[in-house]
Amino acid sequence: MEWRHEQTAGHGGSKSEIGPPEPFSLKAAPVESDQAGRRLPWSPVGLRRHHEIVARISDIFRRNRTGDFLRLFRPSRQMRILDVPMGAHVTIVNLQPLPSHEAAFLTPNQTFALADGTIFPWDDQSFDVVFSNSVIEHLGSWENQIAFARECQRVGKAWWIQTPAREFPVEPHYVTLFLHWFPKSVQKRWLRRCSLWGWLARPRAEAIDASLAELRLLKSKEFKSLFPGSRIKTERLFGLPKSYVAFKPPAV
């Protein structure tokens, strides 16, 4: 794995967890039994297994990425950081209320805020650092991604925004080869039979529709255009771009 540094021209941003179209989300899929007694749109056991496999794969890259973030940003306890679990004062943002089983894990330095990532309720430069890991691709549309990037750059003095590369042949959410390069009409027909997510979670039609409506992976040119003036890291695997990071370190 290698990193390639680039410089674009303008200013940049990032954010936290943004919710799905309705009511299913790949990033926040419930895996418990259905409290309302409705039939779940997937297999809870299979979905949990899928998340465990993806987490193990992602953890390898996230550890390296976190090391780079710590080295470049040197977060202190005095910093106000939007959406990153470190020793600083952290504000965690979500479009939907935090589930009780997750809220129980909040630490004294963490604050939860209910907000839309395309319209943040904070003043300009309210945070020392805005941190986002694999969120912007879950906003569903190019217009939402533009709004998200703009808001992150507005409220942050510095930022670190990461997203998977659309150019990489393996789609990271479904763990399947090449399928994300096809039109969504084709993806809808083949997701159930040609992806790890489909094999394990056995999603029903509404879950497939919601996940496809939520995900929009970014190409390199698109991602760079959202964060002009930011430095760009390209994470590579076997020489191919696996993910991108737009970042602006804090001023010394």
C-alpha cells in the first residue's frame, strides 16, 4: 500500500454519519430482532457476519490511515473535533437519534448532535478539526455530496475526509468485483447473487433499493473538485487507488 500526496487549489471539509434514504442503511443497519414484529429486510445473522468480515478487512487500512492522521494533525485534549473518537472533545453527528445501545458507550469527552450533514447548525470554523471516514459516499446524490463538503469546510478550521475510490475494482460495502461500475439497474438485478452482502444478508428488494439509493462512490476527479485547496492522499493496493483522503492540517 502506498500514499500519493497531491495539492489542489481552494479550501476543503468533512463530517460525520449521515443517515440513509428510508429506513434501511448499509452504514447503520440494525442486526437485532425486529422490535415491531415486522419481517426484517435481511438475515440478521448473515448481516452481522458480513459486517464482521468487512470490519476485519477495513481495520488493516484504517490503522495505517489513523497513524497518518495522528502524525499530521497531532490532536490534543483542547481541540474541538467533529466526529472522531479520540482524546479531544468530540461532537458526534448523525441524521437520526443515537440508538440507546450505542449511546451507552459515549465517553465524557463526547457529545452527540442530531443534525443534517448538508446543513450544519454551527457557525463558521466552530471546530478545530472535522473528521470523516467513509461517509460522503453514503449521501445518495452529487448535490448532497457537494453540500456536505461545503459545510464541512465551513465549520472546520482543518479537516480530514476519507472515501473509497470508485476506480478500485472491489466495491467495499458489498465486497464484490466490478459490479459498482455497472448501471444501478444492473446492480439491482445482480447484488443478491453476486456479492458477499447478498449471499450472507439475503436482502429483500426494499433493502437493495435503499442501499443502492444511498451509495454513490466518487471518482478521483470528482473528489478533488469537492475539496479545492486541500492536500489529497491516494491510498493504493496493488498499485490501484483504493481510497482518497482530502485533508488540511491545523495551522501551526
